[in-house]
Amino acid sequence: MAENAQDKGTSAASTADRLRKKKKQKAKSAQEDSSGDSLTFPQRLRGYLDALVFAFILAMFIRSFVFELFMIPTGSMTPTLIGDSAGEVIFHDYDGDGVDDVIYTMRTAPGRNTFLDYLQIYLMNEDGTIKDQLFLLNVDRNLPRQLASHTQARKDMIIVNKFAYWFRQPKRGDIAVFKVPDRPERNSPFDPTKPVYIKRVVGLPGETVDFPAAESRLVGVNDPSRHSNQFGGTELHLTPHHIEVNGETVDWGALDYLMHFPRPEGPIRYPAPNAHLSRPPDREVVGPDEILLVGDNAASSSDGRYWGAVPDNHLRGKAVLRYFPLNAFGFLK
């Protein structure tokens, strides 16, 4: 009987010891987990590196197949997208309606301070759409410098949807980014290292696109009741322009004021982007797997009128959103 009692007492003590050890181990494990001391430095470093590698792979996947950020470098899409690499864009309320208008000019040569003696003025609505467009001829060449206080250093930042054309063809009016085709016979600016271009879709596969003569769209006016004509010179307003696709007129609506095309002579001396070439053709035939793209500021845009339509496998995506500057944030039209 005594031995049995002693055995029971020893067993109880052993059980109590085991319970105390387990509690100590749990407390120690909890302390180690909370302090991170259970992981060695190489183990923690490996965890950080794994997270960074995963984040990098995810970012590259999104950049390659989903969305990509681009900056607008030039004025070829003015006023839809602003780029001021040549110091060409001035924001100033020309017609006195309280909304800054977009004034586009051009230097006579890169790096020189002398400007051409005309201004290309986009009169803007408050919502960012175009109200009217005019050329102001025979202005003082020093005038743009007098407007320097109104100049904003601005290069729009946009987001491009890279899978937009995976499942559908581009639509007329889309703003698309792409690589130019390699066509040396048409003086294409193709360069495998050059960034992508951005223009607006004008012609779709299989279409024949005609660009009517500019003479029918220039109307000379000097009407102080409409605008103050505060810079002197002669105002030439552009009537809405309609291109023809497969022999039928295409009405662009608000884009009519954008799609104007240069001509070889006349009162306006366009700063042709490819001055060594003859005037761009009046007609472009788009191939079955091609897209024709033209800049909104077509009077100063090197685009498909010079180097032809773009193979659809050169398309990089559709521009969908301007995210900078913040005061111009919004979806693109």
C-alpha cells in the first residue's frame, strides 16, 4: 500500500514537471516568434529577397501585358495631349472667356529663339474640348517671348492599356501607341531603339483615306466682336474638316477642328515635319492588316501620311488616361 502511494506521488510530480516544461517551452517559443530571433539573418534576408523578386516579376508582367506609363514628348497631339520639348505650347485666354486657350507656335530651327510669324490657336471649352481653331498670321516674331509668363512646362503623363487590342481591332478615333514601320523608301523614322509614337487612328484595314484640300477649310476673318485679336495680324479660322473614307465623308464631330492637313502653298506656312519631302499624299490605301494613324496637330506631325499605315503587330496599346498634370486628370477621347 505504501509503495503504491509512493509511486502515485512520484508519477504526479513527474506530470507536474512535464507541464511546467511545456509551459516554459511555449512561452519561449512565443517570445522568439514575437522577437523574430527564431530566424537567422540569412533566413530573414531570403524572405525579403523573395518578396522583392515577386514584386518585380508582377510589375514586369503588368508593364508588359496590362498597363504601361508613357510621357508625351512633343506637340504632335496638341491640344489633346501636350508636350513641350520645343517650348511650343503657351496657355493663355485669347478670347476672354475665362478659360485658358492653347497657343501653339514653332521655332524657325531647333535651339534658336526666333519663332515663325504665326500662331496656331485652339480656343478651348471649360471641359477641355475644342470650341474653335484659328491661325493668326503676320504676328511679331518676338510675341511668344512676351507671353513667356503664360508658358507652362508641361509634358502630359498617360496610361496605356496594352491588352486593348488583344480581342478587338482598333476603332477610328482611338489614340494608340505603336512602333513606326521600317520603310526607307518613304523616309520612315524607324529605329529599333526609338520609343513608340502616339497618334490617332484614322484609317482601318482595307480602307482608302482621302485628305481634302486645305483651301476649302480656310476662311479669312478679322472680326473683333468674336475675339480681341489682341496680338495683331490676320485671323484665319478653320472650318470643320471632314476626311473621306472609301469615298464617303466621315464626320469627326469635335475632332473636325483637329484633323487639318498641310498644303504646299498658301497664306499659311506650315512647319512641315519632313521638309525634305514633297507634300504628303492626298490619298492613303490601308492594307488588310494595317492601321493608318495621324497626329491631332497634323500641321506639325510626322505620321502615317509620310510613312504609310502601320502593321497591326506594331501596335503597343491604347492610350486611356492622363494622370498628370493633376488639373488635367481624366480619360482620353
